[in-house]
Amino acid sequence: MKLTGLDGKTALITGASKGIGKSIAGVLADSGVRLICCARNESILLQACSEIEKGGGTAVPVRADVASPSDRKHLIERSISEFGGIDFLINNAGVHKEKAAMELSDEELLQTMQINFFSMFSLSRDIARQMIARQGGKIINLGSFWGQLGVRKQLPYCISKGAVEAMTRCLAVEWARHNIQVNTVAPGHIMTDISKAALENEKIRNDILRRIPARRVGNPEEVAYLVAFLCSQESNYITGHIYYIDGGQLISW
Ligand SMILES: NC(=O)c1ccc[n+]([C@@H]2O[C@H](COP(=O)([O-])OP(=O)(O)OC[C@H]3O[C@@H](n4cnc5c(N)ncnc54)[C@H](OP(=O)(O)O)[C@@H]3O)[C@@H](O)[C@H]2O)c1
């Protein structure tokens, strides 16, 4: 079976230069979706987009920090000038930093919230305005199974990902009548730069693997295929849900 409703559509992917975002860009481009890709480091972003173009896809690189209101405005303006509008918004960019709650400043908490949560809300609201006018669209947010857990020294990340889940439900019920579906894909441990340091340490890796029923970490493509399904027409009746993709870790005892 082939997924339908992807070929010829347009997507904006934040954090598309590396890891999960880069894989999502590759899978959507292979399905004929034309892309606006953003990240802060321009040279890595240009390299990722040129790989897609070499493979026959369309990927327009736009250097942008999603935490910056003016960069977000520019990103949306470029999306409209390049493609006339966005069918799929993939809110993927995210960061995490280990710090004990007692050492955490107000500013550090707000900084993580700006990138991992406020940017997702702001882009969703502004792009949904066009989606409502076009009577359709898909918004897929990247959460994390840590949004459901209490993790030592990860308070900003856990709060931001929990907020993404709550936002997903609220936006889904407000916009379902406009044929806009909003869902979250929440990975467990996936091998990317964000998780590399921990997974390269043998002791930490073994501790992590012991907790995962599948006894392995995931790879970015496994996340990307779920995102592609949630962009396709076959998922049109699915909205407001959180999809954990974690080898069974969250539900295991
Ligand atoms: N890997 C995992 O195990 C895992 C698990 C659960 C959830 N997730 C979530 O999955 C998403 C992708 O993670 P990943 O593992 O692929 O991370 P990654 O390999 O570190 O890639 C992050 C991407 O986001 C971009 N980015 C970061 N901050 C940005 C900002 N302020 N503005 C624009 N772009 C920004 C990065 O490029 P620049 O640095 O150049 O901006 C990069 O392209 C995140 O939301 C993460 O929380 C990952």
C-alpha cells in the first residue's frame, strides 16, 4: 500500500539539518513533498538540503532560530513566497541540557521553553491561519516520552515536552472543524546528536538498554515513517493524539 496525499504538498520542518528532522525531510522529499528546512547552523543546513536536491527532491534552506520571533516571521514569509502556503508543519527543533533543579535559573528554564514549546505554539498558530483559509493541514510536533516522566536533572526538557502534549490536544479540538489534524510523535531513545554522548558511554548505554523491552535504541528513520503516515491522507481521522515510539519503554515495568 502506498501512502496518499503527500506528492506535490509542502512542508516546513524545523531542525531539519540533523537527526530526526533530517530523516523526516528525507522521507517526505522521497514522497514528493516540497520542503522548507530550517536550523541555526547554516552550513550544516545547506549540506542537508543539497543532499535532498541531489536525490531529486526540493528543499529550501532557511537559516532561523525558532526561539526568535523575527526569525519565525521570516520563515513563514519565505514559505509563502516559495510555495504559496504550507500543508504540513513539522515542529521538530528541540534541545536539552542536564542541570539539577536547585541550580537552574529562571532564564535557563525559559530558554528551553522558548525553543521546545513556545516556538511550536507560535508557528502552529501563525501557519494554521493559512491552513484554515485553505481548509486543511497537518501539524506534527516532536514530543518525548520524558514528557510523561520525572527525570533527574531534566526539569526544563520534561516540562517543555509535557506542555507539547497538552498543546497538541487543545489545538486539535479547536481546529478539527477546519480539517487540520494536530498530533505529537514522542520518541524514546533515538540515536542522534542529542542522545549521542549518553549512548556512547558504555555504562549509561547498558543502563538505558536494560530499561527498553526491545533492547535497542531506535533510529531516526523509524520516527520519520510515523511522521510521514501522520502527514498522509490515510491519517485524516486521527487528531489530538500522542504516539510513543520507544521500543516499549514507557509501558514496561
Ligand atoms: N534523539 C532522541 O533520543 C530524542 C528522544 C525524544 C525526543 N526527541 C526530540 O526529537 C526532536 C529532534 O531531536 P534530535 O535527536 O534529532 O536532535 P538533534 O540531532 O540535536 O537535531 C536537532 C535539530 O534541531 C535544530 N535546532 C536546535 N535548536 C534550534 C533552534 N533554536 N532553532 C532552529 N533549529 C534548532 C538543530 O540544528 P542547529 O543546532 O543548527 O539549530 C538540528 O537540526 C527534538 O524535539 C527532541 O527533543 C529526540
